[in-house]
Amino acid sequence: MPKRYADKIYLNGTVITVDKMDRIVQGLALKDDKILAVGDNKEIIALSGLETIIVDLAGKTMIPGFYDAHGHFSFASEQLLKVNLSSPPVGEKVSIDDYIAALKEKAAQTPSGDWIYGTGYDDTLIHEMRHLTRDDFDKVSTEHPIWISHVSFHMGVGNSRALAIKGITKDTPNPEGGVIVRDSVTGVPTGLMEETAMNLVQGSFNMDLSQDQRMAAFNRAAQVYAQAGVTTASDGLVQSLKLIESYQQGVRDRHLKIRVALNPAFETIVGGKTVYPDNIN
């Protein structure tokens, strides 16, 4: 049987294998993007051929990729497209004025009428210590619909334009499991939507992106994950067949550079019908 030469080998490192014997070795060999062998330098160098790429780890540690067992990859990819309204230590926003300034900057770069999204606002970490309202974001723009997600992802705020587009008025009833927060005197929605009421504005937990935008977001997010050593992510709430199809295209077109485990919400409403696992191809 002809000898299998490695495409790439790593030497002079601390390679933590996490195999059944928890071995720690010096080197690792790859063939066709799969691990061919692990062992000491002598064992690994023996697998090198004329075209083998040799990497000197110079004492650095190599470990298996991290598995993000509970995450929301599609959400994470979308966060890279949104205005970051996080407060310290994650971000720099400490007041509502900071939010408004950041969103105005985004509005100046966004065609009139297009949606503006923001994420990470935390009412407990800003000077005002209160939730945001439609009036706050009407100061940013009345031409752009604006939707801002709370850091918890269990509530969000829309400006007047966003609520008007979605037809949300003082007469709109609270959906099951959600609350449209209203002015205590007038009953007019303040813009703050809790739990399932968020779906009245967003339509779903995911942004409405074109396929090209979704692929670009997947690609960028996969790079961010990989740079942190995460080679397998998860998406714990896939609520549409369209998003599943996007993942499939991401695999076909190699926009997904890491593995992603999907957890579909099987009772997905599509065209007024409930789709169950057997119907998802």
C-alpha cells in the first residue's frame, strides 16, 4: 500500500488531543483537511513528502476547536450588521444621547425608507436608567423605520415610522405571551414591545435580509467565530424554512467556514400551515 504523505504537518508544539487517552504530543499531520496522525516530532515528520507544508509551532499549544453548544449563529451574524449600543465593559454607550448619536450616524449612511437596526441597549447601564421610547428614536429619523433590540433579546423598541409601517396603534391587542407597552394616560404604544409582541415589528426573530446579505453575514460571522477558536456553533431557534435554505446554500457555496448545528422550531407557520419535521427536506 503506498505511503500517505501529509498535506500539512505541525511540529514542536504542545498538542492537546483530547483523545481517549488524553494524550499530549508534539505534532499533528493533516491529509485532505482531516487529521492523519498525532504523535512526537519523529513520527510526524516521517509523514512529510516533497509538497508537505511544515509549520513550526515553536512551543505553542494546539487544541481542538471549541463547540458552542448553546448559541444563535444567525442572530450573531446579524449583530455584525446592526448598530452596537452596548454599554461598558462590552461597548461605550452610557446614555440615550449616545444611542441617538450612533443611530444618526447610521441613518446618514442609509437610504431613506430603509430599516435601521440596533442591538445591545441596556436600561440598567445608562445614566437615565429607563427604557427607550419611540420618541427617543424619532429624534434620529422619521423617514427610516428603526428597531432596537434589548440586550436580553426579550424586548425591543421601534420608532413611530416602524410602528406605522407595521400598523401598530393604540387599538392593537397584545399578542398571546407578549405586551405592547402603552402610555399610562393615552394608551398609545410607547414603542417598547415585550416578548412575542416583538414579532409584530420584526416579523420574526431574524432580520429580513436578502440571500446575498445573509450569505455575507454568515461568512463574516464564521470568520469571527473561527478567530476565537470556535469551529462548531449552534443556532438554537431556527424559525423559518427560508433560514434553513440559507444554511443549505451557505454550505453549498462555502460561505459557512465552520459547522453549525441547527435546532429548528418545528411548528413553523408557513403560508398559514404548520410544518412539521417530516415536511422539512
